[in-house]
Amino acid sequence: MSDSNWMASLPTLQFQSGMNKPKKTTRNQNHDDASSEKRVKTCGNGGWGHWSDLNHQLLFVVMMQLGFFDYLSFRGVCKSWRSFAISNKKPFMDSKQPMTLHVTWRSYKKPCYLEDFEGKKLKTILPRFAGGVCVGLTSGYLIFFARTSREFWLVNPITRHQLHFPDFPTEFNYPSELDVKGILVFSRSLHRWVFLVIRKFWSKIWFSVAGEGDWDSASFTDLSFTDLRAFKGMIYTLNFNRSSNSHELHELRLNPEPELTLVETKNSLKSPQFHEMELVSSGENLYVMDCLRPKDNPNDIYRFQELDFDEMKWVTREKTVGENAYFLSNLKHGVAVTSMFWGSGGQCLLLGHNAGDKLKLMVAERPNSFTTHMWYFPHECLNVDRVDD
């Protein structure tokens, strides 16, 4: 059956408000009971039914047309819709645009705002914790570091879930948002969340298991860390080798002892602006992005080198890369996002330049550009990478 015939075969919907007076409900009462005051009529069978009786094929079509904020409301209609929305959250989240996130450094004093491309805003109040400075983003969690108490707080602004990693080692004094990178992963061997932290150009990596309160660290001679990222069940690090004066990609394993293994390639990564290099991933692809600043061009130029895992070599992608649009911020968390659902369906061109402490991005065939302190990615906000460590 073709798509058009399948759509034509779907029942026509009519909605009816409940004829009885509204009933008082309690928080413990079944949500389906509360939603039974509104019924849906399908002309195909001539009867009235509950919201929860809607055909799942039709429900999927409706859900995929919703915006991110409407999706949150959709989940609250009844228990069956919530279950349906949760079971189909991956295709929905994968189809959503990145959003701008406006958050002050000391966000315990002010709210956090998320804004989509249509200008719709979601306001959320982050939990109070003294002295938190926003230093990054990982798997949908904002990373805050409290300098006085030397602790990290990870807060998901959508789910409001928090993770606490106290008593960070003393040699890590006053980090700025530009030289700290942290990632949250789920260890398959430990069955626990693990938070890893690097400071750019340092040779040490720190990591802590959620709920334990202790930190472990490892140092690597002649290597300094530039970036790290979870990708396809592994932890990858981008390192500068001081002996060879070049960048290298390594696999990091934490058990039984922290160990870096060089990813051997036929060619090497080279960049005149090595401090701007960053790992970026999309689906099955892993990239290294670097920023070039030509003297005769007022704008920065971003170059992407993709690791061809079949040939084990780095391939430079000039300006356009398939259907991916690249979103970067000064907090060094970049993501390549497919545009097939919300873009033109063709190739996306990235143009950019630094404007103060912000990064300006334009995506092809979008007349408006966004400048923001941080991008927030819906497809990451409900998922923490699982790694074999």
C-alpha cells in the first residue's frame, strides 16, 4: 500500500467533550480515568472511545508533527500515550532541531531558557546549589562546577535529574568554561554512571563513579588532552603528542587500569590551530573539527576531517558534509545533526565566526542565524552513552 493510500485509509477523527460534570481527581488516581472526560470518535467504526484507543499508526503520525514542547504535553494526556511516547522517543528526538539554551553562569539565581527555531521558549528553574558555574554540556546534562566547595553538579533541564560529584582534587583550581571538558557515560561493567573530566593541554584525566564520592586519575607522559567523546560504545580522546608535534586519536579504557591505545591511521591529523580542534560525531561518523583563521578572510573557516574506519584514514570534508548540519558553541560540545526531517533535505553549509565569547552559525537555506552561549540537542537529552570500559 502506498503512503497516500495508507493515509487515506486512516479514520477521520471527531472530538467530544465529556457530558458529565468534571470529577475531582487526586495525584494517585489513574490518568486514564482523568482523561476519560474527553472522548474521540472514529468515523470508520461509528463509535466513541477513549483517547487511549487511538490507532497507534495514526498516533505516531500525529506525534511526529509535534514540536519538542508540545511533545512534553502529549506525554501527559493519558498513561497509554505516555507509554507510546516514551517507546517512540528516539525517532521523535532524532527528528527535532537543536535549540538555543540561555543560562547564566550563576544559574541558581536565574531561570534557564530553551528556545527552538520557531521562537517558542521553555522556562525551567534549575535546582539551587551555591556557587555553580556552567562549564559544559554532556548527554543533555548541564555541567556546573562550584569552585568554593570543589564539586560538580550535573543537571538535566528537561528531566530535572541531578548527579553530584563532590570533592574534586585540589590541583584543579579555577577552570573557565573554555578549558574544561567533561562527559557522562554509563559503564556496562560497573552498571553505574561515570563522569570523566579533562583540562585542556593537561596530561591528566579524572573520573568518578556516581554515588561513590571518590575521584581517580591517570597521567600520560608526552600526551596532553584536547578533547574526549563517547562514540559507538567506546571513549575516544584527542591528544597532542609533544614528541611528534601532532594530534592523535586514542581509545580510552578505564578497567582494570586506565589505558590509552593509539588508533593507528594511514595519515595524521595536522592543524595550524591545534587548540581549536574538537571531536564531533553523527550516527556512524566521527569527525575532528578545527578552526582556521586566514589572514585575508575576516571569518573563521571550519574544516572537518572524518575518520574512514574501513580505510583507517582521515578524509577532509570541505564545507558540505552530506545531510549534516554542524552546531558548535564556546563550551566545546559540537554535534553533527541530520537535517532530513527539518532542513531542506540537501547539503547544509556551515559559515561561522567568533563574536566575542559566542559562536555565530548559519545553516544553508535558513535566512536567520542564531547566536547563543550554548546549543542544546533534544536527541541527546534522554540518552547517556553506554560504553565498554
